[in-house]
Amino acid sequence: MQASEIYVQNLEKHLAEENPLLVDVAKNFQVIDNVGHELGLIHPDQSTARQIPWWPLISILGLFSSGKSSFINHFLGQKIQRTGVQAVDDKFTVLCYSPDPEVKTLPGVALDVDPRFPFYQISREIDEELEGEGKRINAYLQLKTCNSENLKGKIFIDSPGFDADAQRSATLRITKHIIDISDLVLIFFDARRPEPGAMRDTLEYLVKTTIDRYDSEKFIYVLNQIDVTAREDSLEEVVAAWRSALAERGLNVTHFYTIFSPEVELNAEDDYIKKRLEARRDRDLNEIHQRMRHVEVKRAYRILNTLELTTKEMMDRSIPLLEKALRGWRNWTLRLDTLLFALLVGGGAFVGLTTGMWLNPMIDAMAVGALFIVMFIFHLIFSSIFKMIYRRSLAKKQRQMKLRFSLVKAFDKCANWRMFATGKIKGWNETVRKQLEDILNRADILIQRLNDEMTNPSGQVPKKPAEIEKVTAEVS
């Protein structure tokens, strides 16, 4: 049994207890894996299911001293993250639950090699940004355990800040990665900085990363530390200044949550203002915490969406590119083979007719043997040249289109004598295509099932799980 199959089986056991609906999703990923393994698009030990985090994922981003760590500590009920006005943690910190009351800190390699966590093989991406930095994974990541009920079934990521350190480009690369895979993203701004222009680079990056995203609803914008600035300026003016700064760069934030630490004693001359700010803080904190507690629903939709996107990428982009490259390699090699054969036969016939050597059976036999040897040698040369050309083309397209499947390895596996002789790719036919189309259909059904669990527009008594399973089986 392959490592990918063992991983999916273990995943199914975990999901059977936590969210049975996602067990079907894991099985569909296994079908994609089987197709990918057969075609060479996926390494035999890898799995598409490993490329996504199956646990609900919440990311907290922002500058140093914007109050991220204090917010996390308050939500978890423990002082697990260090706080301060200066940079205290210069790494991405992954927080996960542990029954052990003692907080443990593990190195980044624990995340890089474990497919259950959101930074699996992130060292490769760091290497792409800064060559050689991947081996310094412990300088970028760490894993902390925490015995907090609010962390059960979830994973938190605390960022070191957009303006983290000298390795800014790699830090931003990791930031983009966690934004892509997160179910909920909290972006913290420091209200004590009255001039948003001082954060020009951060704002530019934030806009470029989040603008026009299909999942824009997962972003929460938090204006923190308002207890300080509200004593000096109107809170509405501060919020308006930040909203304007983001709008100038194309990001329209309709709502800012305005908070400050509940542990801070608000000093205000006007008792009415104090109560008003505290009431607003408590209201906004409660709304944020509610979204964090219900992030499991977002996780289910994210995984279903990933299943659909992965299937479509394989069917509509990766395999068509692979087929086109294989046809190009085969056709150009055949053309040169045919041209060379015609030249050799024509040249041999001309020599034979002019010299009379073709009347000698021994010489004819030697000529035919030499013809096949020359044809075979030049066929290998032609084939190798066009393989090299199409490998480079596929590698370039894979980088440009940011495809998750390995087109070059698939080309190397499929560009064989069987493909050359028949023009057909082993492992790809109408039956396999139908399997992938069925996955897309089942993904829609699973989304409908999830909708049925979350909503009930008709007001009728919901069907029992057994009835839903029966309907699903009939449709699929």
C-alpha cells in the first residue's frame, strides 16, 4: 500500500468522528490521486489530500505591536504568546491543542515534514524565493501546543508581521501561502499610528494579496489599541482615516472592528465615553470570537471548493497541456523519421540503380540492416531533442500557470513507445474522464448536503441522514 493511501485512510478515520460529510471528500481526493499516479502527475508517495489543511485554520496577520499576541492570549485564556511594543516573536507560530497543560515549543521542521499541518514542505517555497533558505526552516516557523478549549479542533497561525525582518521576501511568500489556505484571516492595524502612510509597503502588499479575491468574506479587519487614540481623537475620524488609506490603494473595507485589550483599564475623563468604548469593544470582540468559533463551517466549504478546483485543474489544464506536448513530441519525431526514411530509401535506390548493387542479395540485406540501424539511432536523437523542447515548454507553463501537478514528470512517464506507436496515453481514456466528471458532480451534491445541514428555507422537517445518503447514492 502506498504512503498516500495510508494517509487518506488515516484521514478518513479522523473525519468519521469529526465531520462524516468530509469522508466522502477524502475518498474523491483518492480517486484524483489514482489518476495522477497513473499519469505521473503526482509522485507515488504524494497525495492531493496532503496539499490542503483539513483542520479549520485561522490566521492572524499584522505589524509588530499591533496587539495580535494579546488578542490570541485573551481568546485562549493563556499567555502563550509574548507581548510587547517591540518585536518579540520573529517567526510564524502555529498553535494547536494539546491535553498537556505545559506549553511546548517545537522547531519549524516539525511543520515542514508533517502533512497534517498547513506548512507541509513549505521549505521548497522558501527556497524558490531565497535559494538555500529552505534549510533554515526553523528560523521561519515554530509550533506551540496549548491546553485551551477554544483551540480544540482548530489551528491558529500568528504571523511575525509584514515588516518582519531582513528575509522580508520569504516572509511575504509565507504570508501569501497562509492567506490562501486559511478559513478566517484577521488583519490587525495599530490605531496608535495616526499616519497610515507610514505603513505604505504593508498596505500595498495587503491590497495586492487580498483585492478581488473570491473568498474576500473570510477577511476581518481589526483596528486595535483604540483605547489610546480614542482619548485624543474622535474614534470615527481614526476609522475613517484608515478606511481612506486602504481605499486609495483599491481595497474597500466596509467594516472595521475596533477593539482594545480587555485587560487594559481605560482612562477617560468622561465616564460616558469610557462606557461607550468598552461597550463597542465588547460587542466587536464577541462578533470576532463567534466567527472564530464557527470556522469549521468555512473549513468544509473551503475543502469542497478545493476538491472542485483540483479536479478542474487536472481535467481542463494539466491533462490538455500534457496531451498537447505528447502529440507534439510524437508528430515531430514521426515527421523527421518519415523524412529520413524517405531520404535513405531514395538514396539507396538511386545508388542501387546507378551501380547495380541492388541486384546482389547479400548487399541488399546489409543495406536494409544498415537502414534500420541508422533509422533507430536517428529516431532516438530526434525523440530526445523534441522531448527536451517540450519538457522546457511544460516547465515554463507550469510556473506561469502555477499548476500543482508535475507536468514534466508526467511527460517523462507518458512519452514512451506505447504512446508513440498508438498515439494514446496509458491511464487516460473516456472511463477515467468520466470518473473525474463524476467527482465534479459529487462535489456539487456534497455542497448541497452541507447547505441542508446549515439552512432550511422550506421550514420542513429535515430528512434523516439515512434518507440523504439514499438520495445521494441514487444521484451518483
